[in-house]
Amino acid sequence: MRRRPAQTLTRWVLWCAVGVALVVGGAYLALRIARPLVTVTEATEGPVVQAFYSTGTVEPVREYPIKSNTAGILTEVKVDKGDRVTKDQVLAVVTDPALLYTRDRARAELNEKLARADEKASPVLREFDSKLVAADEILAIAQREQKRMTDMIERSAAAQQDFDRALERVKTAWSEVESLKSARAAKKLELDREVEVARSALNIAEWNVDQQSLKSPIEGVVLDRPTSVGTRLAINDRVMRIANVQPENLVMRAAVDEEDIVRVRLDQVVRLTLYALPGEVLTGKVTRVYDEADPNRRTFEVDVQLVPPDKRLAPGMTGELAFIVDAKDKAVVIPSQAVQNGGVWLVRENKLVKATPRIGLTSVERVEVVSGLQPGDRVVISPIGSLGEGQHVRANWVDPVVAAGLNKPEIEEQPFKAFD
């Protein structure tokens, strides 16, 4: 009977201990559950790149539109889309009958002018030559008469008046001969001028006819399907496009936002990916920056040449580009989303601590910490919101590699390295 009170006391103590343990455990669990949950990762050492991004399309350095030089009917198309062509190869013919008529008339007129200017066969010059022969004969007769009068004067067989009349006839005949010679020479110059004018007219007419044949300005490839035969064309109507599509003549033509264009420079290193080549990061350099922005999109065109050229490139491929502004092989880095509210938030002993490190290179996915953090520091990458310094929190740890890739652009499927 005496043992029952002791047993009862023992049971009571045990139940009290269990109750206290449950209360303490519940309070601890409630406290843990009540703490805000934040996502953290570690500051690490690794490469960092400062870059800006854009999209682009693979295009030839230059395209050559083949346009109609004359108005007329497209009567021949000698190539099709995808055909390779050589320089000066005839691609198509646009026919204008009026040009053919003008050429034939110009040729006939030139032949006529040549015949009129021919020294031996010209009827115009032959008329002058006939008059000159007659004038020369008259002059010869006058000169013989003058000589006869001179002899007679010496023998006192003629009067001075007769001699003067003979001399006057010589002068008149000589003047007629010289006048005819001058007139013939002037006519010859006129006929020669007409020949040159007619020859120039024929050259222009033949050039116009030659322009009916549309020729390739380069060795290249037909990019699009040509206009159909039988189409009536006006001057400058496009028939097809030609371009050299060898890898060394292809560029990635990027559309760079106006706020980034000031950071573009010639020979700048660019990393790019093509949707046609998933998983590959290619290297290029800036070869040309166009001065005028697209008035609608407010972007500038920038040509990026692959180094070395890739034979798999084809016009029309699209992709994304990262223009490298600066890079380091080794630095203390944290995910870019860790920088918030003017600083970086750390978790130390389950409490939030705000740090204000010195930031260096920045990119979309990570930033460099020049000072103020050490590798291994646990930084918060989830939004802080209304949480404050010293607040107890629960931490959900994420691997640094995974954390850096949370907002990584698709272009960076492979890590960047520093470039010279």
C-alpha cells in the first residue's frame, strides 16, 4: 500500500517531463516554421564577363539586286534560285523593240555619214573636186595668157592695159581655186563631225541594247526566285538578287540597341550562338558599325565576322550575340540577383546581414566583387522584400553554378572565358 503513492509520483513526473518536452519541441518547431525562408548560395572564384546582348541574322556582306535597266518585256531568264553564277554572266534579257529600232537607225545613219565623208567616194567631195579641176584649168589658161602678154610687152607688141587685164584674170582664177579649196576643207570637217556624232549615237544605241541583257556583277549565288518570263518591267524593277555566300563573305548582322551602341568598337570580341547549331558558342569580331539607326526600332546594325569563318553558315540563319566589354579569368563572383536594395545580403548564424561590397564587372548572370566578400560567404539570391538586417531566417541552399544560371541568357550555354 505504501508503494502506490511513490509510483503515482513517478508517473506524474514522467508525464510532466514529456509535456515540457513536447511544449519545448513544439515551440522550437513553431519558431523555425515562423522564420522567413530565403534562398542562398556561395560567393565563388571563377571567370566573369561584362557583356551586352542582341539578336542577329546571317547575311552576305553585300547583296546585289539585279534590276531592269530598261522598260520592256522579260523575254529570257537563264538562271534560277540557288544557281551559282560567274561575273558578267547573262542572267536575264529584257526586250524593248524601240531600242532595237533606234540602234538599227543609228547604224544606217553612221554608214551614210561615213560614205559622205569618204575622200574617194563622197559625192559631196567629188562635186568640190570637179569644181576645183575646172577652176585649176581656168587659172592655168589665165596664167598662160599673162605670160603671153608679158612676152608681148617686152617686144612692145602689146599695150600695158592688155597686160593688166590678163593679170586681173589670173588673180580672179587663183582666188576661185583657193576659195574652193577652203570650202572643200570646211565641208570635210563638217562631214567628219557628222560621222563622229553618228558614231556616238550608234554607241549609245548599242549600249542601250546591251543593257537589255542583265549580267551578274560578281561571282555568287542567286538568292531568290527570279521574276517570271513575260513580265512587263519598268526601269529599276527588281528581277533577282545575287550575293557571294562563301563563309568569308558572310557576317552576323546584329541589331544593337541605341543605349549599347556606344560600347561597340571595331575588332571587339563577340560570342554568338545560332539556333541552327544548338549548344555551340562561336567567336567573332566586329567588322563594321553602321552610323544610322533604324528609325522604327531605334537599333543600329553591326556586322560581326566569325573567326575563323564557319562553312556551315548560310544566309538567313538567326541567333544571339554577346558583345564582350571586359572579362577576367579569375575573380570573386556572385549571381547578379544577389545585388539588391543597394547592397548584398548575407546569412550568418541564421541571421540576415547587409554588406556593401565594391562591385566590378557586371553581366546579366553574375557580377564581380572587388572587395567586401570572400569565397564561401553565403549570399541571398531570393528577393529580400520587407526583411531587415538581423532577422532570423531559414536558408535554402542552391549550388553556385545553378544559381548563376537562373537568369542566364540562352547564349551562355557554355562558360565565357577572358579574351585578349
